[in-house]
Amino acid sequence: MSDPTPLYEARNVYKNYGSVAAVKDVSLTIHAGEIVGLVGDNGAGKSSLVKVLSGVYQPDAGQLIVDGVERHWKSPHDAMLAGVETLYQDSGLALDLTIGANVFLGREKMKPGILGRLGFLAQKEMDAEAAEDLERTGIAVHASKRTVGQLSGGQRQAVAIGRAVAWAQKVIILDEPTNHLGARQAGEVLAVMRAARERGLGVIFISHTLPHILEICDRIVVLRLGSVVRDAPTSTFTAESLLGTITGLHAE
Amino acid sequence: MSRAVSEVVSPSSNEGEPASWARRLVGNQQFMLFVVFVAIFAFFTFNDSVFASVSEIGNNITDFSTLVLLAVGETFVIATGGIDLSVGGTSGFAGVVGAIAMEHLAPHGEWVVLGVGTLVCLGVGIGIGLINAVLMHYARLVPFVATLVTMGAAEGMSLVLTGGAPVGSNFGAITLTEPKISVFSYPDIIIILITVVAGLYLHYSKFGRYTFAIGSNSFAVRAVGVNVRRHLTWVYVLSGALAGLTGMFIYMRLGSGAPSAGVGTELVAIAAVVIGGARLTGGSAQLSGTVLGAMILTIVSSGLIIMNVSPNFNQVAVAILIALAATFQALRKGSRADV
Amino acid sequence: MKRDQVRSSSGRRTRFAGAKAVLSGALAVSSLALISVGSATAASASAKKITVAFVVGAEADPFFISMNAGAQAEATKLGVNLIWQGNPSQYSPSTQIPIVQQVISQLQSSKPSALVLGPTDPKALQPYVNQAIKAGIPTFNVDSSVANLKKVVSFVTGNNAQGGAAAADALATAMGYKAGKKYNVAVGMTSPTATTNVLRFQGFKAEVAKKYPGIKIVAEAYSQSSPTTANSNIQGWLTKYSQGSSTALNGIFAIDGTNAEGAASALQAAGLACSATSCGSGKVALVGYDAYNTNVALLQQGIFAALIAQDPAKEGMLSVLNAYNFLTHHKVKGIKHLITLPNVTLTPKSPAALLTKYTYQTA
Ligand SMILES: Nc1ncnc2c1ncn2[C@@H]1O[C@H](COP(=O)(O)OP(=O)(O)O)[C@@H](O)[C@H]1O
Ligand SMILES: [Mg+2]
């Protein structure tokens, strides 16, 4: 390809759980301003690959390269610091905390001066900034003092994505972000992903909803039994051929 | 579930109206607890005016001081979704070890003795908190089991060290628990200050933020790079330290280290936290609620003594209070109209 | 005290009706084993040393340390091999049962032998007493007993009801009781299930009703084994029955160690404690139970007007003697089934030798 160095690249990555080989020799690239769809049947290894990319697991073999530099994540936090944000399936938010607190979780702003050094939070500032950030990414959730548990499923997901987009500097990985959402809310999530692409982020989008994949992705990577079976621009797929490639039931 | 919530949330966003202001007050657990406290106080005073006397208020404050630090530590622990059953045993054990240490220091000046004694009690509490953390993180015990183990060990060690009888008798220390500023003794004031600072930290600091976040979703907290184990270690150390200080206070109150001093008090502390509106599964607690819970439990026990009610009724009264608080919490959660 | 609370729950000590009648039946069982020893004479018994095992609740408790001392002295005198077992600190059936099981198998291989048990729970330990008897090991109870005493050779214990009555006498003396005058008294107890508490309180009330019509028991409360709670209860009473008023509190009976400690500290804090030199009007007379050395120290300071003491050393001594006699003579003749030892009243004026004798020992 004519592109410069990818933002994030996985080279020949393996991940085993005991004797189960969940990810086998997977290579993958994400470029700035690109949405890559990651699809595959249940158990194909999508979530395992995501967890390797986001630092939850270390790969058993292979390399992870950010901006041309090889990296070794010891924790998800390492990946976050390097600009890679991940939205896990269902589990990224603390429901009892406010929207503002969730957006800033792990990156709290402290009060200026001695109070800050004593550990006190600049809550007002964080609330205002959180509202701003969410708005900027195209999410309108007012009153950031509300707890996330008081929001609807769609609103929660919007906050989670908004948080990831707001903090991501390079890549954002979304594992089934439109699951359990209604059509309108799913549409909002897709819009947020588009906005992230506009901002020059690389986006990895995992979904079982193939129309969403076909609608928004620039490129699609198909996993089957832990291996990449196809990596090609979206324009080369039709709905039928994509489904066939995922299931392996029809010749390519 | 989520759909139902979202429908209720939207209309309540017009927060300024007077009707909703009144509704919020009734739905506010702290306010209701305060009303309950005043009602109980009025009831006991109506029954026997001695209940509102300066001397009896002083008695109540002493009782409150014996309980509140345990409940404060327990609030942090419960906010993380854990439980600390060892606080009662720790306070007794710390008091015993402190008393033995102070007995050996007796030739030194009074302030040296008390200062070192306080440090010893703190140290014992911190040590047991650390053991709790080790049992949870390395032996992989759940908090209930880990702290049950240390509770048994602390209570047993107290008996081994003392043979069941109080040690390090020092009746001079009792004078420290006498009122000095209005109805408050010096230790009372220190205990109240600690409580206020703990409240500020629980609700306004990063430490408190992570405490709630871990109780709400520890995976999410780990994912953003917080060292959850280390945080939990601090929380249990805090709980142990406050139990150790309580041990020192009990020593001053009794004028000796009593091995069975703390037995069973963990349950009273947990009751205070639950009455205060905390959720036992974590993520939600109010230190002001805990304090009100401790105040209510304190005046209920002392009021029943003043009324000469059959002592068995005390436990029944506590059980009723917990049931009412839990019901109130469940009802409030069902409507979600308060915030 | 933990021991006190649980120990007492064992004491259904009134159910001895017809025990003697059944006792012979029990003997028939245990003597089977004994007969197999052969035509036993005193000589053969001395040829093979008698082993007596004591299993008590909490070894570290000074009460049991004193009992141990009494038992050991008697064992040495009689040439008996004494095994002493107990959990160091926990007075609980869950820790005692494994010890009993182990001791039973030990005794089976070292006959002639006897088991002296202070059960931590009357029901939980019953099966093990039955097991020991079945295995041909005559069994004795000390301090507390199992629920069914029929097959137990002998049970030596302190007399709690008499102790309660002695406490009433001591308190009346300390308050300077005069007929025609009114006295208010409060009683601090541990819990409604602590049978020693209940027996002591019954004895106390009966004595008051009989001899001291002027004494009114105005309050009673439970400490739930916590001296802090005891302190809080007594603090409340001292405020309610404030000194100088017509309803002033004149005396407190602290029925066990927990309440003794709570009462002493509460009186001290309120400035109402008596001293060695004076216990004038406006002070509150305090009578306590159990001669732990801390209590004896408070007695010497005059804060306690009197202490009612048990005699654990004698309990231990008599238990060894009974076991020895039974194994030597193979019969209960001369061994009483129930032996209740009177409690003694100690006062600040008691001779030092008496105080030393009755103060529970520490290790
Ligand atoms: N923690 C785990 N331990 C053992 N096996 C696992 C674990 N997580 C996933 N697997 C297995 O790895 C394979 C890939 O799973 P996963 O990555 O969750 O696939 P997907 O997300 O595509 O459904 C499956 O066979 C699954 O059973
Ligand atoms: Mg998956």
C-alpha cells in the first residue's frame, strides 16, 4: 500500500489459553483516519485479539508496533498511555459514578495547590470538561453529575465511547459497541465512530451486525478459528460474500 | 432494566421546582435518618428527661466515640464491595497489646506512655489490615473469609496474651475520657476530626473516588490503570488503623486492656453503615449516613438502659432499625426519584 | 469473660434426680472393661500407673490454670499420671471435640485410665462422653457438665446460687444496710443464656428477698461479654440514678469479670468508686465475682467491697481424687455424684494469705 507507517500494527501474533489456540499468526494494520471492521463467528478469536491489542493479555508470540516502534504492554494502562483506547464488551463503566467521574476515571484532575497534593479532586472542572468532551465527539448527555447507572443502555454506551474517543490519541478499539442497542442509538454510535475517523484516529470496529460493518468500515478483516482468512477493502465484499467468508461455507 | 431507568431520568432533570425539592428531601436518606434520630431522641427524653441531661449526652458521646471509627473504616471497606469482620477483634487485640506496652513504659512520663501506646495500637491495627490484604490478594480468600480468619486470630491472641482477664490496669487513663470542652473529651474531639477528614476523603478525593469505583466495577478501574490491589490494601489498612485507635480509646475508657472488649462490635459497626444507606455490594455509601447510623444505634442502646427496658430488646430494636433502613433504601431505589 | 458465658450455658445442674439409681447401671458398663484387668487389687493398680486426663475449655484462663495446679498437686501425691489438655484460648466445642477424641484413644491404650472433662457445651460433648464410657473409660465432669449426667461418675462444680447469696450479704454489708432504710441496687450480667449468671442472680435475689427487704433491684442489663458495653450500661445507670437524689444508686452487683471491669471503670470515671480508706455516702458499693488478679488488685484498692471467688484448685484436686478412688476400688462407694463447692467471699480486710490462696493463678 502507498500509506506511510501504520498507527498500529500486529505482526504474526499468537495467543493460547492452555491448549486452546485462540489467535494464530494474525497480522493486522490500522492507519490514521481509517475504520477497520473485525468480524468472525463466535469463538473466532476477536475478543482475544482485542485483549492482546489493548494490553489485557501479552501475546505468546508476535510483535505489536505503534508508529513504527515495537511495544510490550504490561497492562491496559500502558496501551492507554501510548494512545490506544479500548471499549470492552459491557464492562468499561462504573455505574455508581457520575458521567464526569467515569470520563475521567484513572486520569482525575486534582485541585490546584495544597488541596490537590492532599488528594482532593477538581470535580467542577472535570464535570465541565467531560460535558465538553462528550459534546465534541457528538454525544449529548447533559448533567454530567448523573450517575451512569441512571442512564439508558444507549446513553451508557455513548458515554463509554465518548470517553474512549475523547482520550484516544491514536487508535480506538470498540468490541461490539452496538450490541443491545436500538436502531437509532446504534446510528448514534456509528456517527461517533465517523467523527473519530474525521479526527484522524484509527478505529477497530468489532460487530456481528454485518450491515453496520459494510456501512461504515473502510476495510474488513475476517477471522476464522483464530486466523485471518481475508483482509480487504469493504468495496470488494457483498453482504453474501462477507457472510460466506465468515462461515467458510462458500468458496471465495 | 435500563429502559425503565432512562424514562424516569429525563423528567427529573428539571430540578428547580419546589415540589421536586420537597420530594428530594423525603427521598434523601441522610435527611430521613436525621428525622429518625431526632424522633428517637425526643421519645427517650419525653420518657425520662435525664436523657437530655448534660451527663447523659456525655455518656452518649463516649459510646459514639467507641463505635464511630469502626463504622468509618467499615464504610470505606463496604464501598469497595468488601466487608471487614476483623475490626472488633482488632480493637480488642490492639487494646491488649497497647496496654501491655504501656505497662512496661509506666516509669516514663504520662505523655510518652500514651503516645507510644497510641502508636502501638495503630501499628497492631495496620498490621492486621495488611494481613487481611495478604490473605485476599495472595491466599485468594474473599474478604468475608479473610477477615473472619483474622477476627478469630485476633480474639484468640487477646485471650492467649491475657488469659481472659484485663491487663495493664491504669485507672489514671480513665480521666482522659472525661468531658473537657463542653461535653467532649479530648479523644472525642480527635475522633470527630478523624471522622470529618475521612468523610472529605471518601467523597472528594481521588482515594475515595477509586474506593467507590472499585465497588462499582473493579474491572473498569483496573482497565484504566489503577492498581486495584494496592488500593484495596490501603482500604483494609485504614480500617485496621481506625480499629487500632478504637482499641486505644477503649483502653482509656476501661483503664485497662480488655481481651473481649471488641467482641461483636464489628456487627454494630456494619449495622451503622447499613442503616446509613450504604449498599453491601459496594459502589454506594455516605459517610454522613454512617455517622447518623452510629448516632442512632448509640442513643437506642443508652435510651433503653435509661428506660430500664428488658435488655434483650436492644437487639430487637437494632434489627428493626436495619430492616427499616434496608426497606427504605429498596423503595428509594425502585423509584429513583431522588437525584 | 468468654469462658464464663459459654461455660455457664452448660450448667443444667439441677437435673440430678435419680442419678444415683441409674449410676449402678452405668457402672455395669464401665466395669466390664475394668474386670478384664483381672482380679485387680490395690497392688496391681499401683503396679500399673493410673492415668487421668483432664480436658478443659481454655487452658490459658487463670481459672483453669488454678484448676491445673490443684489437679497436679493431687496427682503427684497419689502417683497418678496426669494429662492436661485444652485449647489455649478458645472456649468452644468446635476446638474441644477434636481434643477429646484424641484423648480418648490415648486413654484406651493406657488403661487403667479416667477422663475428667469440663465440657464447653452440654449437648455437643455428650456423644464423646458416651463414647469414652463405652470404651471403658470412666468419665467425670468438672466445672460444667454434659446434658445427661447419668453415666458420669461424678461432677464437681462451684455453687453459683450460694455465691449469689453471698454476694447479696456482702453488698448489704458494704452499703451499711440498716432495716427500715431503702437501698437501690443494679445488677450487671452477661447474657440471658449464661446459666452461671442466672444461677448467681437467682441466689442473689432469693437472699435479698429473705434478708434485705429494704434493697430494691432497680436495674439489670446484659453486657454480651463486652466490658465496653458493661461500662456503657453502668454509665447510664449512674446518670439516671444520680447521686444525691432520692433514687440514688447505692450498690452494684457485677456478676462476672466483664461486668466487674465495666463497673469499676465507670465508677472511677464518675468519681463514685470507693477507696481502700473510705466508702462513705454518695459512693457506690461494688461487689464482683471471680478472683482474677486484676479483680483482686481492685479489691485491695477498695473499689470492690467484696469479691466472690470460686475454688478451681479444689475442683481439680477433688476430680483427681475421685478418679483415683474409682479406678483403685472399682466402685463409686464414697464418691458423691454431685459435689458443689461453696464460693468464698473475699474483702479488702481478708488476710493476705487467704487472698493469695484464692486468687486465680497465671502461667
Ligand atoms: N479466558 C479464556 N480461557 C480459555 N479459553 C478462552 C478464554 N477466552 C476465550 N477462550 C476461547 O478462545 C477462543 C476464542 O474466543 P474469543 O476470543 O472470545 O472469540 P470471539 O470474541 O470471536 O467470540 C474460543 O474457543 C474461546 O472458547
Ligand atoms: Mg467476543
